[in-house]
Amino acid sequence: MVLAAAQQAGAALRVPAFTAYVEPEPDGLRVSSRSGITGWTDPRFRVVWFGQFKTTGPIEARLELRLPPGRTSAFKLSAAGQTRRFTVAGGPSNVVAAAGAFTVAEPGYVRFELESLNPAGELAGDLEALLLEGAPAQDAHFNLKPRRNAASVHLTYPVPGGTNVEAFYCEVTGLEDPLWTYYMACGWHRGYFGMQVNSPTERRIIFSVWDSGNEAVDRNKVAAENRVRLVAKGEGVYAGDFGNEGTGGHSHLKYGWKTGEKQRFIVTARPVDATHTIYSGYYFHPERKAWMLISSWNAPKDGGWLRGLYSFSENFVGSNGHRLRKARFGNQWIRTDRGEWIELTTAGFSHDTTGRQDRLDRFMGVEQGEFFLAHGGFGPGFTAYGEKFTRPAVGRPPADIQLPPLPE
């Protein structure tokens, strides 16, 4: 059955093509909010949508696409353990073709996987939307926005009032390692410090400190008195600028940290006068078995200590936002300006605006005595914003913090 236009699908739930993901290579097809999914001539690629269903029962699926008159295209749609094959005939405008009936047997996330059955080199059509109709679709939850990133998720650590925090220590174990993941260990009001998956062959340890002022994009617009200044950096470390998320000083060490292995971080603060503080990030190098400086920055319009302590996990490129990201964060400690160590065993959960209503596959908990953050994957798990968790106390502060000295 082919309908003349998408509007004839009635009250169907319309899930735009630009919200789908491409497998096995996330950038194998062109995906845009203006044109949907285009350039599909290789049947190796599959298009997948994910939705959360609260109600069970039958649904009818349709596919809206653009296909020239006189052309036909064959597809296979799989969902909830069922597979349907169908053929689409082209037309002068968008066409909507029946893809088949499916039964949602139990509540939870359902994956809709669309495959092209056309020969290699033949255009399958430009996809506009997946249309779902039936009782389970009426209260189903899909992300309907162009942003395909998994929600960013955070741990916030309360600190006793009146504490001057001179150092913040945290350990992170990455359990999943999709491309474009940043597991951030030590965050505070002026910067962040953690580990990132940048490509199939490159990983980084990243330490960055924000400038003062309100410039959000271009560091060239930041006045000299508001710019953080590099004090020192470690061997093999790159240091430069960053923008587009506030501005500041960026540094990174290219290092292949390993998934499943604990990584150790500590950030320190040294007020140098009433309006300047030097912030330094140190990483315990697993092969050298010693602490190394990543970088140190003099931050203006500060003069205080570390505050607003947090950790987070981020999916910073959305084309693989359907992949699960998970890491454990544990053994958090602060050191006061008097040299006293205080263990942080409580953390609260928060997320970005994407996690508010678009992507609900984000949660935290306690596992193997450590906090964990998980997001993406379209699987079970949900934590309310602001919920607090407590991990078991370790009771012993890190005893091997031998940091290299900074230049005077």
C-alpha cells in the first residue's frame, strides 16, 4: 500500500529520520534535520531508531521517503524480534509505504532496524520518517529532536562548609569506550580534568581551565586581563586555546589509557594573591608508575580554592549517541589548605537538558564500592535528577601523592 503523502498516515507517531543512527559506521550516510537521511546506495549500512514503549500490543509501521517516479526500492524492517519485507514505489512527492505489523510483547526499549535490499550502487531513497500507529505508540517515548547525543550525566560532590580545598583526587575506570566519549574525573568551578576517546587510534588525557569574563565562543575576543596563562606543562603535553564552550587554556597528553583499568587524577589550587590562583592537573602515568604534570595555569579574577566539585560523562559527537557509555568513579578525596584529607562518599546525580525529556537512558548508582555513571544504549535504567547516593568509605587517603614541583 502506498499513500500519496505523509499526512494521510493520520494520527501516527512520526519519528524523523534525522533522529536515527547509522550502522556499522555512524557517519556512513548523510543525516541532517533539513533533508533526513540521504545518499543511501550501500546496502551494508543500516538505519536504526530506538523507542521506549510503556504499553504492549500491535503496531503498524510505515516508512516516509522521497523516491523518484518510476523507481522502486526494497527494504527489510526488524523490530521486537520480528522482521517484515516491503517494497516502495516512487512518486512526485513524499511517499508513505506500509512496512508491516509488529507486536510489542513487553514494555521497554524497542530497536527498529531498517535495511536496504537494493543492489549496491542503487539509491534506496531519501528517508523522511518512521511512522508508527497503534495503542503502544500513543504513549511511546522517542527522541524527536535533531540532537542525537546521549545525555551528559554528572556526579556532584558536597563538601563541608568553610573548607578550603587545596586538592581534589578521583579515580576513574572506563567500562565502555565508544568513540567520542569523555570521562571527566575532576571538575571544579574553573575547569575539568579527565580522559577522552578521540578516534579508533587516539586517546587523550585532557586538562582545561576557563578564562574569566563572559565570552562563550572566540578566545580572540577575551581581554588579556581575563585570560588564563600557561605556567608549565608536562613532557609530551600539547597546550593551547579552546572555545565554543566558554574559552580558556586547553592541554592534552596523547596516551592510550585502557578500558577496564583504573586511572588516577588530582587537581590542585594555589592562590598566589587576592585575585589569582594557579590550578594544576596531575595524572598518574600507568607505565611510568609516577605522577606527571599535565599542565598548570594562572587563572585571573580568582584568588580562591577549589569549589563546585564534580565528575561527568559526555558523548561529544552525536552520530553514535546510541552507544552505551559507562564508567566507575571512586576513592574521591579532598585535601584542605591545612593538609587534612577528607573522603567524599556522597554524590548527587544531574544531567544536561537533553536528559530532561529527550533521552531518558541515563542513570547512576554504586557498583563494586564506587559510583558509576551510565548513559546511552537505550537500555533499562533511570535516575531522578538530584537523587543522592553514598558509596562505602575506603578510609585511607592516597599515600603516594608525590607531585613534581612547579617552576617558581
